[in-house]
Amino acid sequence: MVKRSSLDPLEEARARVKLRYAKTKPVHPGPGTIGTAAMRLTRKALPKKGATLSRLKVQWAEIVGEQLARLCRPEKLTPAKGGRRLTLTVIPAAAGLVQHQSEMIRQRVSVAAGGDITAIKILQGHFSASTKHSKPIRTVPLTPDQRDALVASAEGIEDQKLRTALLALGEAVLTAEPEESAPDDSPSLPF
């Protein structure tokens, strides 16, 4: 089905010629989304290829899953033929399991790192089991009032070893600095 223009054919031909040779300024669409504008501004500051090792370490449990994250850790990214090679430190008892799932790990890490992880190298070794960096617990000295209240609360215990153990536990609990200090007027006892 051919639609006919309501314009005169001569006028239509003139309009086509005018459009063909007319020079116009392109319309600027604006910055678009905030994410696009942010990527344009930070493009020079970001690494040229994919994720860095520190980003992989932070997101490791999300990338490979909690179970595999307990068994292995990323150690380094090195250039390899056609991309990069990820070196993993694996608990020796779990090396076979991680080796069996290495292709799945490579695919997941490759997606997270920009698609250029071509190989995985597995090194057996030990590492700390905790994934979170915990702060060392600081101790606050026990006040004489707290010490007297602790000893007084344990006076009714007949077994000397149990009383000593409970006093040591109470002192450890009271001297450990709490993460979030709540204002409290009365000294709290562990038992």
C-alpha cells in the first residue's frame, strides 16, 4: 500500500533537496543518567581492564558463594595469554573440590572482572578462616566498685575453682570495651 503525500509533488521534491543539502547543528541530548555522567568523569581514573584484586577480595563471597569463599581466597592477578590469570590460595583439604569447580569460578570471576580471566592457578596453603577484619578488643580497667560488686556476687559459690573461673569471666566481660556504649548508671554483672 503506497501512501500519497498531500503536498504538491514539486514542493515535495524541493523539500527533499533542501533537507539533503541543509547544514544543521546536532541537538545535544544532555548528560543522560547520573551513572553515565559519572562513568564519563571517572573513566580516566579507573583501571583500563576489569576489576582489581582488592575489589575481588572485597566481593569474593558474593562472586563465588559463601561455601567456596571459606575454602579459597584470591591472591593475585597476573597477565596471561589472551587475558589475566587469577591465583587462588586454597585450604589443602579442599583443593580437589576447588579444582573441580575451577571452571565455574573462572566464569563467575571473569564476569565480575570484566571478562578477561582466562586461567586459574591454585596454590595450596593456609589462611585465616574469618572473612571480616575484626578489631582487637581493647580493655578498660575495672573500677574498685565494679571489682567489689563482682567479688560480692560470687561469694555464694562454694566451689573454689568455679568461683575463680566465674570471677575471671566476669572481669573479662566487664573490662572489654563495648562496641556501642549505651549510657547506663548501674554496673552490669555477667551473672
